[in-house]
Amino acid sequence: MGVDKPGSRAWTNVLKAVFLRRGGVIPKGSGVSLGGEIHDGLLGRRVRIGSRAYLRRMRELAAEAAPLDIAGGTITTPTGYKVATLTSSGTLTVTGSGWLYYEMVAGGGGGAIGRGGGGGAGEIKRGSMFLTAGTYAVSIGEAGLSATAFQSPSAPGGDTTALGLTCKGGGRGGYYSAPPPGGDGTMDGGPGGSGGGAGGLDALAPAASGGASLAAAGGLGYPGGANWWDATSTEQAGGGGGGAGGPGGNAAENTAGLGGVGVASTCPGVSAIYAKGGTGGALDHQIPADGLTPGSGGDGRNAAANIRAGNGAKGISHFWIEAAA
């Protein structure tokens, strides 16, 4: 093949394509020496022309110089782009090399029972990276389920991972827990990509805080809201779970804290709001809803009964490239 011949046009074009695709320049010394060797500018070493190592390396570079293409999940082709969307764990297959764009969303946390706190939204990560050919594992975060029994915790959302990145699942909603030894005595929301809202039950229950956001730098996530508590009142309220676009609302007397706002997807061809926090449970919010869009937290339930609150929503991941002209 043409790349097996040093100095040929095919050989030169391969080197140019690889280095320029990587956003760099062709290193000095990337050429044929008088001693019959070629300097491999990518590896920083010399490889004898015609050797197995040389032929293998040039073929690798030729494959890398090919335009990037992707496969996996559900493929869509909005104008100017090719998108691979995964709603369940699987793989992203890459051929060629080039810049890949991504939007990854973790699972939302479950809401709690008994003036329960709303579940926190899953963390969102967005960006781009240079990829070469290979098969990449993608794990989609599961939905955090509500508890089904009073004084029991709901579940946080699952993490979404791919390409060396991790999005943290949303925190569980805070719930009424009896004082020790029967419980831990706290109703704080759970930490997560966005934190869960704090739970509140009655005058015997203490003031509690929303869960902290564990979103890393560059990730989208906010803390959950506080409950409402007053020793002279028996009408407490749960805080809202944090969303990817803002913190969960603090509760007021008989008034649930609203879930933090979500954010619009940046994936081409997608029109949806992802990762909204769940609303807390209170007299003004007695019928909880499940998280309706990927990464959203479930609502808390007002009643102190063995009836579930809102479940969180599963995560999702979009990967896309610019379509060939």
C-alpha cells in the first residue's frame, strides 16, 4: 500500500492528516534519515524502514487519518450531524479519528415518604474530545427508586460513565428517621450529582439540610433545598431536590420546596429538558410524580404511609460528530 513507501504522497498525506487532526503540527525530523530509518514523531523514536514495526505503525496512522465515524445505540442524522444515543448500557464503536462531542446524564434520585424530600437530579457533563478507533464502554445510570415503606430511605440515581468520564447520580430525598437506636435521627437530603431535598414530618422532627452536590468541575449539579420546621407547628414540609440548572427550593410552612430547574439538551436534533429536581412533599403537594425526563429526580410524598413517592428517571448519553460534507 502507498503508506509503506516513505516519502510517497500517501505517506506524507497520512502524517499531515494525523498531526493536523490532533490540532498540532508535523514534528521536525519526521522524515527519512540517511541511515534508512524514519523518525516516528508520535512515539519519539526511530523505526527502521521496512521493518514490521514500521509497517504496523504506518498502517495504524493510515487508519487514524480516516474520518471519524460512530456506531452504537440509536443513530439519528439531524442536518449536519450524526448522533448516537444510548438509553441503556452498551458500547460506542469508533472508526477513524477526529473530534467527538458528548452529553452524558446520570440517573435521578428517588423521592421520600412523609413530607419527604424530592430526589436530586443526575449530573450532566458536556464537551468534546479527540478519539481514535476503538470500542468504548458506556454505562447508563439507573433511576433511583422511591422507598415503599415509611421511615425507609429511597435510592440515589446511578452513575453514568463513558470515555473516562463519570457523571454522579442524583441524591435521594431526605426522609423521617426515628432517633437512635431505631434510626439515625436525621432527615438531610442525600448527596449526589444534585443533592436531594431535606425531609420534614412534624414538630418532633428537626430542621434539616438539602444534600450537597457532588458534581465535579465542569459538571452540572446543585444542592437540594432545606425542609421547613417549627416546634410550634405540626405542618412541616420537604425541600426540593437540586437540578442541573439550579438548587432545590427551601420549603415553607405547608409549602413544598420546588425542584431545581433542569437544562435544555445541547445535542443536535434533541428538544428536551434534562435533569430537573423533584419537588418535596407537603400539604400543597400531596400527589408525587416520577421524574419525567432523563436524569430527573422523583417527587417526595406528603403522607406518612407505606405508599411510594416519585421514582427518579434513568440517565442518557448522546455522542455526535459533524457529518461529512
